[in-house]
Amino acid sequence: MSSRFAIALGPDGKGHPADPAAACAHRADAAKLSWVHFDGREDETLHWLQEHGGLPDTVAYALTAIETRPRCEQIGPGALVNLRGPADDPDDGDPLVSIRLWLEKGRVISVSYRRLADIDLMREQMEAGTIQDPGDLVSRLAISITKRLDPVITGLGDLVDDCETSLRPEHAFDTRRKIADTRSDAIVYRRFIVPEREALQTLAALDVDWLEDDDRLHLREAADRFARMAEELESVRERSALIHEQLTDLRAELIDSRSLLISVVALVFLPLTFLTGLLGMNVDGIPFAHEPWAFAGVSAICALIAVGVGAWFARQHWFGR
């Protein structure tokens, strides 16, 4: 489907393709809903909205702003709403896509810079006649976004659970990478989910005639889901920080144990090195230098010294530390 479209409800109560200019000219006293969606990446979008949208300049600029965060602001009989939802192509940059909506009785104007995963679903529902007013559209969109985000957020919590169960020295480096990625994802999602909950709560409380009681109920339900997801993300962040500290301790213990092993080996060979170095001097007077059993004797003495030093370390419990 095209990223730019216009739909208007017909006499049969179902949505049909419409001319964007005619749909934008649909005023607030219209009995039927018109929805026009634009691609913000098109250069003429702002000029087109100013020319045909009949919108205040502040609204037109807000709809085409590049950087946005979830918000809801009532402007006269309408409302400017910014939401975030999963992208249709999650590999193309930020996993959450912003959609800006101007809602008023009889029409909806929306703009997005990247394709929202739920935009086609909303279009299909309007074409089927299940969306009849702006309240239906925005409430269904909010519920659909929560349904897509809920398993993603739950998956982050499950990944933290897996990291906690695999918190062992042999898995420390792999777990550290996983928990860092999870914590980064949680920060990205929480940045938008918390203000989105506030935006939906504000929208549900607006005093406008195009929001019905069931629409407000669905918006509050979506806001509650966002609140639960925000709490889950906060838990993921805190648990990730705790696991990161535990991993740091595990890595320190692992380094300490390896350093201890190296120290033990060095201390075992220290007297042996001294002995072999002393006997290896190229000077006259080294005892038993010409005896046939001298090498075997020195090797035996070295072995005894090594066993003795090793036994002393074992008695001092160095190997068990």
C-alpha cells in the first residue's frame, strides 16, 4: 500500500479512496469521517497542508516536525496527538515510529516519516466500516500499538530472567553482552512509552464531542497497558544494572583466581630457577660437575623441591581459593 492515501466514509458506512484535497477540506461539521495520511519525507507535505488542510500554522508545523515525542494537546475543537508504535521495518533505524495526528469531528490528518506497522490495519478497518469517527481511529490505533509492544517488552523481561539463571563465570562474557543489549533496548523503549501513557491519559480526558465513552474507555485501557509496560521496563533496567554489577564481581573473581594460579606456578618455579641458575654458571668449582649421576641428582632435587612447595601451598589452601 502507498504511504500516502485518503479515505472517506461513504453512504454505505465503509471507507473508500478519496481525493486528498477534498478529504482535507472535510470540515468539523461533516457527518462522515475522512482520513488523510501523508509521508513526512515528501518535501511538499508542509506546503500541501498549509494550502489545503485549513490548519493553523502551528499545527501544520507540528505535524511535519522531524523530532517528536508522544504528546496530546487540545487546540480548539480538535487535538494534536503524537504517538509512537512499532515500525513496519524494524531494521530501518529506530524500532519505534512516530505518527502525528490532527483529530477533529469529521476528519483525521496524520503524518509519519517512516511506515507504522499498524497503519495498514487501521486503513483496512476503516475500509470495512468498523471505524466511524476520530475517536474510533485513535483508540483502536492505541490498543493495536499496545498489543504489538506488549510481547516485545515481555521478551526483554524474559531475557533478563535467562541472564540471571546463566549467571556463572564460564558464561560471564556472553551474559555481559546480552544484558548490555537488553538494557539499551529498555532505555530506548522507556523513553517513549512513559510519555505515551501520559498522552493517552490526557486524550481520554479531553472535553470534545468526537470522543465517545467507549473510546475513552479504550484509551484508558491502552494507557494502563503502557503504565504496566513502563513498570516492566523500569524493572528490566534495575535488574540489568544489578546483573551488570554481579558480572563485574564474577569477572574480578575470575581474574583473581587466574592471577593466583599464575602466582602459585611462579612461586613453585622460583627456587628451581635459582638452583638451576646457580648450577648453570660457567665457572669452575661447581660440585659434581663431571659426575655421571649429577644431572639425575639435580633433577631429583628439583622434583622434591617442587613437590614440597606444592604440598605447602595445598596445606595453606591456596589451590581452593
